[in-house]
Amino acid sequence: MIISHSHRFIFIKSRKTAGTSVEVALSQHCSRADVVTHLEDHWFNRDQRGEWLHSSMNADGFFQHDPAAEVKRKVTPEIWKGYFKFSITRNPWDRVVSDFSWQARKKPELRQAERWYHHMGVPFDEFRETAKLFRRFVEGDWTTNDRFYLANDELCVDFVMRYESLTEDLAEVCRRVGLPPVELPHLKSGLRKGGHGYVEYYDDASKAIVAERHRNDVRLFGYEFE
């Protein structure tokens, strides 16, 4: 999350939308007076060469994924009303698969495992097992990104970038706030294994659950399962 007083913008960082890459890119243009939240030094927060690109500063009291209502509470009314506020959205069905893959890093119950009989020559379809685990995940407790750019089911920010057109939309943000074009680093890649598209993870029931919970993204941004 960034509050740039030097360029008069607020970037509210949603989840599983390449927000870290955007934050890193924009942090390079922030000054000493700006707020840029901290990142932990994991491999997935470094670029492909292993370099650390993020510049955090003045983040006391602010957190990476503060919702819009919390950011509004923490800043003055003049800042909230006067600064250009933006966030990021993503195709809901793709985003939930990304969330599942992210959480599976640390949750063994979300990862498929070969049984003893597979070592005796019984075929093991790894992706089929992953898809089963994913569909159970969809039925459980996970959240949308509504809180980062909606209030009372309507937009409370000035602009919402789309993950699917992030380069072009970030260029538009830079134009509006007076920044030169920035290049997005590639961070947090390689976490989804096997090269399967998001469509392959779903059955009719899990597809409908995501559509219902993400009804605001479907309504406001026209996302479809495709």
C-alpha cells in the first residue's frame, strides 16, 4: 500500500492481483515524505535476478493490505478526498485459483500426495487430485477483494486497474498522477504448478460459488468464466 504525498495518490493493494509488483514499481518514485508499506524478504518478492527492488518508508500504522475503509480512517479527509485513489481487480475465477495455489504453499491439506499404492504402479493423476482439493477449498472460508475498492457495494476509489490489462492501466495511472512510465517487475511467479488454466480447476458447483461471492466484480467489471 502506498500513500504518496509527493504525487498525491493512494494505492490500495488488493490480494492476488500482482499488487506487489505494482507497489515495487511505484515505490521507486516515492519520496521521503511518502508512505510505502514493508515487504518481507522472501524469494518471491525479488525479481528474476534475485534483486531487491522495493523501497519501504514511513509505514508505521499502515499495512500492506489495509482495506479502503481503514485507509480512509487513517488519513485526513483532505487527503482521502483530494488524492487519486486506485486499486486492482482480477477475473474472479482466476483469482481464486491463484489464492488456492498461494495458500497451498504452507497448508499440507491443500496439497495432493501420492499414496503407498501409487508406488506399486497404480496411476497417479496429480492434477485431478489438485482439482478435488481446490473444489473443497472453494466451499470453505475465503474472501473477495471487495473491501479494497468498494463501500456499500459501490466503488469508493477513482480507478480500478485490471490484472488482465495491468501494463496499460498502470500507464494510465502514471499519466494521471504525473509519473513517467514504469516497468513492472515479475514477482511471485511460479507458484501455480503444471501449466493448467483456471478453467480446468472448476466444476459447475465451484464455478457458481465463485460467481455468487464475486457478484460485485461480475456486475461492475463484466467478468465472465471463459
